[in-house]
Amino acid sequence: MLPPLPKRTPPRGPLQRSARQRILAQWRGADWTPLEIAQTSCARSAGDVMPKLFSGLHIEQKRAEIEVVQVWNNLIDPTIVAHAQPVGLRKGTLFVNVDNSTWLSEIVRYRRKEILDRLQHSFGREMITRISFRVG
């Protein structure tokens, strides 16, 4: 029969060291206990870290851009969609690449206002304030 396990002693305060900590300090040649305590106390929960991480990745901005592309493909005339696609949205300006200068001229002269009105009706005037078309 095995002898019973010794009872664990309650954790010691920051100034008191356990036998394990004393032996490790002696073996290492340095007392790293304060450093180890400092490193373990810096742990944060995922709930504290995730909002800051997501704000740094600009997830909401990417989601808005994806929505604009989906609405663009369903809302705008298919002949225009075949030649022009949105590529980004920054500070209220929607950037759209057009495949050639002929279509760029057509869209800018005759369809820009109609496209802007439709997108503003879908997303609001503050999200899309203007459209910049370019050959690309």
C-alpha cells in the first residue's frame, strides 16, 4: 500500500518562497521568482484582447466593402457591372475600376449621378459621399 500524499500548503505571499522556488533559485544561480510572478500576472482574458484586435484589423471596414460589392452587382445595370467593379471604400469615397477609357467616359458623363443615388439610397449618404472612377 502506498503512503498518503502530503497535503498541499496554501500559496505563499510574494515575499515568502516555497521550497521549490528556493531550490530552483539555487540551481539557476539567480532568483527569478519576481520575474516569473510578473510574467504570469500579465495574462489577460480573450474577452479583453479581442475587441482591440478586431479594431486593429478593420473588420467592420472590410465587411462594409463586401456589402458594397454585393449590392453593386445586384443594384447596378448589368452592362455597367460587366465593365466596372468597386475596389475599395475609404472616408466615404467609393473607388471603382473600369476596364477601359470608353466605359469610363460613358459612366462618368451619363451614369455617375444615377449610380451614386442608388448606392446612397441603399447605404446612406454618410457612408458613400462620392465615387471615384478610374481605368484599372
